[in-house]
Amino acid sequence: MKVIVTVVEKITSEAHIDIPDGLNKSAIKQHIVDRYNTGEMSTDMNIFQVDFESINAQIVKEHSTKSA
């Protein structure tokens, strides 16, 4: 029997980064987005928490490949 199992989890990651002093709220947001988009922040991201949301299992009928 073949079963396809789908697990949905919400992963919360945390990064501690340095941001230049003197930036306003908008500039801070842009700095963070830019670091994330360029991939610079991905090495700093550590999994902080994983929340289980759902699990689903679907039984798949296997087709016989035997000749009669």
C-alpha cells in the first residue's frame, strides 16, 4: 500500500542582525528586506519554533504491472 502523507508546519526563524544607527522606521524595514532578498540574512536565520498545524494521509491505489 502506498500512502502520501502531507504535514503542514509553521516555522518561525529568528536572526540577530546589526542595523546602522539613525535610520527611520521605513529605512529599517527596507534594510531588513534588502538583506533577506540578497540572501545575506539566510545564514543568520535559526529555527526558533515549529508549530504543527495539520497532517493528512491519502491512500494511493497501486496499479498492477503484471501481464495476464
